[in-house]
Amino acid sequence: MGIIGWIILGGLAGWIASMIAGTNRQQGLLGNIVVGIIGGLLGGFIVGLFGVDGVNGFNLWSFAVAVLGAVIALWIWKMITGRKAAA
């Protein structure tokens, strides 16, 4: 998957993860893309520990892995910074 694919998949995954984690108001487009790309890498690493392919193209499985990783990354970020979700 090329850089454009990572940006699109990362943006979508980061946006969905930010809505799940309740951080959508604090993040902009760039924040969603960064969180989604980090989530793709983190999610790919985590599912790879179980012997499953992680992000392997622009498909539904890769999107689900990226969202999972992005939610985990946002959770870790909130634990480090102590930030709560905006009301």
C-alpha cells in the first residue's frame, strides 16, 4: 500500500477511533491521520503476535486492525496525559 493509501486508511481509522474514544473534538484532520497511521502500525504489531496478518492492503480487515490500534493508541495517550473526553 502506498503513502496515499496509508493517509486515506489512517484518516478514516483515526476518525472512527476518535469517535469511539471520545477525542473527536480535540483532534483535527491531521490528528486523525496521524493516530490512524500509528494505529495501523500498532494494530498490525498486536495481531501479528497472534500469527495473523495485520494491515495488508486497502481492505476491511486492514481498516479494522487500524481502528483497533488507533483506539489503543488513543487510550494510551489519554492515560499518559490524563485527559478526559470533552463533554
